[in-house]
Amino acid sequence: MVRASNVGRVVALLVLAGAGAAISNFAASSDRKLAWVGSYPRALQVEPAGSPAMAEAAPPALQRKQPPVQAPATPATSSASSSAVGSPATPPAAPPAVPPAADTAGLARAFPPHPDKPAVEIAPADVERLYRGKALFLDARRSSVYAEGHIAGARSLPVWESDIDARVKGLYEEGLDQKAPIVVYCSGGTCEDSHMLAEKLYMVGFDNVLIYKDGFPDWQKRALPSSKGANP
Amino acid sequence: MTRPWLSIRVQIALGAVFVAAAIPKILDPPAFAHMIYNYRLVPGGLVNALALVMPWIELLAGLALVLGVWRREAALVAGALLVVFLGAIGWNLLRGHGIDCGCFDVRSAGKSRDEQLADMRWVLLRDVGLLVLAGQVLAATSPRAAISSRLSRG
């Protein structure tokens, strides 16, 4: 039998738990913080075993209702020029320098934009070509995992950490060419972090996100350039 | 079934399990949110809030059991959580969706789908056992048990 006093104590326990959660989240380091409300469009979708996590077309929750406001159109050249054009009233912190694209036209022909879907999965050989062509690489894994090793030059956008939306917004505000190919990756296998990051990028208008499905483990297996630490 | 020597051991053991389960989740909420997301049962907008609050519910219920404070209420909460866990794992087993439990470790175990499904069956058995323990504490703290205890002492 459950009495009123029992219910009261259960409610008190739940309230205390909420308070504890709020305090611990407030006090947590940035890589351990969590936004109270996340955005996971596929949270209730179960993929059949063996099927790719990314649908061919964007699911309804991801279909952009209006064309995104195009950020000042500057090609992915040096950071000095991209920060000078269309800089906001309060300039954001200087992003890591984006190396000049060595083969922009060639990459654009080989990897055209796909505005009807958030991302396309690409083969490792294509990843290498994009890397040599100085395309932008984004690492979707946790920042602690990124620091242990990542593709050299890749930037960290940890999709499960609380500031991911701010980071995606920051990337948008850099004024990058939203039709230029961007490669996102995570841990390979069943990891969906790269897909989740691709969806966030798609929602702010990046039309050419390519997913390196086999991720960093495959990159390491191929003995390709990698770095450690918090910087690209 | 409700003898004091048994009840106190059961409540401490159950409480210790819940405290041990809660700590890694409290220390790494993003990883636990990822675990909850993988269950594909929680609407996207609720994943993070659940990842933040549920471990604290586990912790406080566990501590209450270990310390012998609000035992009946703590056992009620622990039992309710176990029923939820059993439902979540059971439903995913039924639909063949392999997941890492995330019960005591929020890191991905890197197992195959078949390994995950096998682990989930063991987790179900374990949680049924823990539910029995919670039931024992509830029985031992029921008003009838309290009356019976007073009568036997008097």
C-alpha cells in the first residue's frame, strides 16, 4: 500500500534529483556539459540491421522549410580574407586557419552539392582525394577522443557536447562556401555521430557534406596524417 | 522473507548497485545521453533531460537504501526504475535492436549486434533479480510488516 507520505517523499526525492542534476551540470567542464534540450530528429527511428544510417532523402524533420540565409559568399581561402569580409559587429574568436583549397574546381566537379539530402557517404579513396585537395574535415567525436588522435587539420565539432550548436553556428558565420565539399567523420562502424553532425550542418545551409563512413580507425589503418591534442 | 537480518542486507546490496550504476553516468552526461539515444525509445527533446536527471534519481535512491533512510520510498523508486529498464531492454530485444545497456558503463563496448543481443538477455535476468530485491525491501517496509514486527517484540 502506498500512502500520501510515501508519495510526498518520492516527490521530494525527484525534486532533489533535479536539483542535483542542475548543480552538477552547471559545475561540469565544457566537454561534460549537456544542454537540457537536445535535437535528435532520428531519436525514435530504428534502422534495420545492416542498413545505412542515413536515408536517401532528408526525413521530414530535417527538410529545410525555407532556404537558409546565405552567409557572405567567400571561398574557403585564407582566414585573413574570410574574417575581413562581412565580419559581424562582435567578431567571433579567430577560427583556426583554413588552408587554401588546392583543387577547388576539380573537387566541385567530382563532388557536386546535394541540397536534397543532408549528406552522402563516400569511399576512402575519395576521402584521400578530398584531403589532398584541402577540403574542410570535421571530427564529430567527443573532444577528449579527438585530442587522443584525429585527422591532421580536421576541426573538432563534438556532436554530443553542449556547445555543438554554437560551434555549427560559428562555422556558418565564417562565410565558407556552402557548396564546397566538407568531410565529416567519427569512429566508423555503427557510429552515427558523423551523420548527426551532417544533419546539423545541412540545417544551416551546407549542401555538400560528405561522410567518411569508416572514420578515423580506417584513416589510421591507412597510415595517413594524423595529429593529437586539442588543435587541428 | 521480511526478517530484519535479510532485509538490511538486501537493501544495502540493492542500494550499492544503484550508487555504482549512477556514478559513471553523473560523471559523463553526454556519453549517457548517447546511450539513451541508442535505445530509440525517447523523443529527441527529452533525451538530454533524462540523461541528466535519471542518474541522480538512481544515486539518491541508492544512498537512501544504503543509509536506511526513506527505505520504502527508495525501494519504490528503484523498483519503478527497474521496471522501466526491463521494458526498454525487453522492447529492443523484441525488435532485434542491439544496444549497449549503459547500465554501469557509458562507453561504447564495440560489440557486434549479436553480442549486444546476448548481453541484453543477461541484463534482463539481472534486472529481474534486482526487482525481486526491491520487492523484498518493499515487503519488509510495508505497514503490515511493521505491525507484525511490533507484535512479535511485544
